[in-house]
Amino acid sequence: MGLLDDRVAVITGAGRGIGRACALTFVREGAKVVINDVDEAPANEARAACEELRPGSAVIHVGSVADRDHTDGLMKQAVDSFGKLDILVNNAGITRDRMAHLMTDEWWDLVIDVNLTGTFNCIRSAAPYMRDVAKRELEEEGHPRYHRKIVTFYSTAAIRGNPGQINYTAAKMGNVGIMRTVAQEWGRFWINVNAVAPGFTNTRLTAPKQKGDALGVPEEQRQAMLQRIPLGRFGEPEDIANAVLFFSSPMSDFVTGQAINVSGGMQIP
């Protein structure tokens, strides 16, 4: 028996890193997943990894959460493929870093559109399959049949502020406001809404950066960051996925409206 037996989840940004770890963790715990990503190749790779664990457990949906038509289709695919939608994990995100006085309208809008509006789009698109279904159950049976879950992502960078990331930090703290509002609006329908902030986590975005690399973090900066983590190591995608699993499972049925950071103690609180 798994913690997510018979549950169906949509996970955005699930082709790589933390999103992929969430998909694999969910499948191990019995869920079926819809893997969303803007890039088809990593989405297919994540699907194949899930299918290796449990055949028939995963499908993909390629597109940007900044597009309302796409998020409508994404939620519909969960129902078309697996019959329902129980869990939404809003993990999709991007960065376009520049100091505040140099930030362009294009980069501001792009990061806000994906990281903040994308979360709103997904929740609004999920409403017919989560809120409305639970509402009918409440009216017909006196209470919803079980707790449905929404987990969104914010950032430890947003908690403390981070030079060069005014667009990213604004969007991520906006996600906390979205989470707390929807937690109150949808609580009567037994839809729990919570948020997770990863700390410094080993992904392709934080790998040691070599000269000429587009992504990564210079090793001296990585070591400086490591000194700020009381537990003495960087996070792994699975560490974040485990927190998302808690918020997505029956273990958190009486937890809603909460934002926690998973940072090894780098950010307290």
C-alpha cells in the first residue's frame, strides 16, 4: 500500500530536477501522474522513468503554464487519461536575473507570467475537476469523499530577498498569497493548499558552473552557500519531493495554508 494509492496528480515543470523527483516519488507511492513541461524530450524521459517503475502510471502534456488554454488542456488530460484529478503540484518556474534598475519589461513579464500567473492559471483550470467535484460531494453526501491537495512552490530567496532576482522573488512571494487565499476559499471542500520553499538544491541550475556554461553556480559561491547550511550538505531533489509528498498525502489532511522551507536550516524560519 502506498500513501497515494488511487490518486491522480498533475505536476508542472516535471521533466527535470525537483518536478521529476516529485513524479517518481508519487508513482512509487501509488499515484498516476500527468507530467507537464515546456520541453518534450525531458518530459518523455520522466514519463519513461515513471513507466519503468509502474506501467500505465504516467502521461505527458507539453506546454507553458503561462498559457490559460494550455492549463485548461492539462487538467482535462488528467481526467481524460485517469478519470479524475486529486493533486496539483505547481512546480513550473524560470529565472531571468538582473539588478532592479536594469530589469527589462520583457524579463519581468516573462518570470511573472510563468512563476505567478502560471500558478493562478493552474489552480483556476483545476477548479472544475477539484473544487466543483468536491462541492457536489458535499451537497450530495454531507462532506467531500476525501481530501484533495494543492502544493505550490515559493523560494527561500523570496523570504530573505536576493539581489538580481526582483522578478523571481516577487513572483514566489506572490505564490504564498495565492496559497493562503485559496486555502481559505476551498477549505470547506476539503482541498488542502500548502507551499514549499526549496533551499539550495542540487539540480542542473545549481551544478558547478564551468567557464562558458549557461547554467550553474561558480564553485566558490557553492562553497559559500554550503557554509550557511547547518546540516552541512546541499539538498537533493528527493528531499523536496518528500515534503511535497507529505502535503499531498493523507498525513497532512488537517494541514492547510502553511508555507515551509526545506533548506537544511539555511533559512530559519
